[in-house]
Amino acid sequence: MERIPILKVGEFLLVSIQVDMHDRLVLSLQDDLTAQVVVSRAKGVLIDISALDMVDSFIGRMLGNMAAMTRALGAETVVVGMQPAVAITIVELGLVLTDVRTAINVDKGMALLQNLLNESSVIDSHEFHEK
Amino acid sequence: MERIPILKVGEFLLVSIQVDMHDRLVLSLQDDLTAQVVVSRAKGVLIDISALDMVDSFIGRMLGNMAAMTRALGAETVVVGMQPAVAITIVELGLVLTDVRTAINVDKGMALLQNLLNESSVIDSHEFHEK
């Protein structure tokens, strides 16, 4: 079972991280996720970390990298379900989750992604009118 | 990380099974799932098994039990993401997934649950008119 499933839920992709992440698993997740963003033309990615009791700089960097990769492909990433203890650790360790948006749960994360999509479509239509 | 997260997605609950299920984990998942169905008043449960390369009679019974438990609480269960090899094994082993509905992926599973909900609301309104 050394593969993290990527679930298509409506317009978005959902990844639930439940197992300890090691280097090879992170690499295969990055490969799978970027491929799925392209194939499914998803506009947003939700990464659920509610099963994680702790984070370290490795996980923090992984989340930041995946957000940057999906953004390069035109999709936004929202990390959802962070446990209070994890939020405390992130601040105490001074981890910087660059470019990583968060939401309390999947529903709120989807609403956030939908808002971001609506905003960007407004910007797109403005740009269109300016031409 | 010995807990399987249960994600609320709109009206439904989504459980993605990624780790080897042992007795204690199954029991805690059953507790959590039934509690969440009650708390969130979810009308449907999606169990994603796309990360499972194989099933045995234990997993088959677990899926059947969870479907029966959630049905007792008024929610339908759909198992999604079954791999072809798993479907073959189920038939070859003669496993009977009683009361377990299946769909190819989360989107189709949600559509199936939505259909079941609409059907049951039609029945409800018929019953209402008969009174």
C-alpha cells in the first residue's frame, strides 16, 4: 500500500495523508499529484493532514513544494484538518509554510478554493476587457 | 497515526483506507464512523479502497458491517475506487459483499448517493401524502 491515493472530488483533488512520509513516498506523491492535476484539469488541491500528530521541517517543506508545483500547473493548494498541536509545533519550530493556505476542514477548504477560482475568473475577465 | 480520518465532504462522509486494517483499527474506525454519522447528520458514507491491493474475508466483512451500521443510522454506504485485481479476488474467493454498493470513483459514488437520497425523499413524500 505504498501509494497515497489522490481522489477527484468535483473540480478538486483530495489527498489524505495518513502514513509516515519518507523520501520515496514524497517523490511518488509529487509525481502522482502533478500528473493528476494535468490529467483531471483540476483547479484546486486539498491536502488533509488531520491524521498527522506532528510535523517537522521535512513535512513542512513537502507541503510547500507541492503547493508550488500545483500552482505552476494552474491549481491552488489548501492544507486542511491541521490539529491544534501541529499548529503549535509549526510556530514553535519557526517553520514557514510559504504559499500554503490552510482551512479547518475539507468543506471550508473547498469553499476557499471556490472563492479563489471566482476571484481569478474575475481577474481573467478584467484582463480580457483591457485587451 | 493509528486513526483513519473521516472527512466531511458536503453532505457525505469520506473515509480513505490506506493502511493495513487490524482488529483494533477496525473497531476504532467503526466507533468513529458511527459517531460522525450521528454528529454530522450525514446521509451517505464513501469508503475509498483505491489504496488496497488485495482484500480478504476480514476486509470484506468489515465493509459489510460498516454499511449495515451506517444504514441503521439512516445513511447509505458506497465503496469506491476498487482496483480490478480486488474485484477479481472478491469473485474468486466467493466473498459476498452484502448490502455494499460500489462505484468506480468518488464522483460517481457521490452521484449514486445523491440518487439514493432523491429516491428516498420521493418515497418519504409519498408516505407523507398517504397519511
